[in-house]
Amino acid sequence: EALTYYFLTTPASQRYLCTWQPPICHFKNYLRQPVLVRISSMYATLSELSCLANPYDCHVNYSSYSISLALASAVGGWDPDHLAEDWHMYAKC
């Protein structure tokens, strides 16, 4: 619902050019992670959350993101030959 809301409230000239991504929080199996991994997970999550507060942040998409079908079609869709397709798609868009 939030994605649909922000898509519809973004100006029409920009909504088809945007990529949408929630902050990625690395808390899966958090209590079973080694201490150093827990610390790095905490800092990565804090970094993700701090990017939400910066309106000038240019965040590279990874893992889970959404784009409009119009944007995906305009750049030729996803390339199955690239392992890091999320970064590759960001560079194409």
C-alpha cells in the first residue's frame, strides 16, 4: 500500500523514472550470528536508516526494489547475464 501511495503521489513526470526500495535491515538470524557479523549488521542497518533522512542521497538499489514496467521496458529489461542485476539495473536506469 505504501509503494502504491508514493507512486501515485509522485509527480507524473518523475514517477516512471524512480526506483523504489525500502531500507534493508540485516537482522535475519541475528542472535545466531557471530559478534563481528552482528556489529557489521547493526552498522549497515543504521546506514540504511540514515539514508532515509537525507533527501540528496543517491542510493544504489540492491536486493529488493521496485520500478515501473515503463522504466524497465525503456532500458531493455533485466539482463540475465549479470550476477549483480540490481546494481546493473541501477546503472541502466
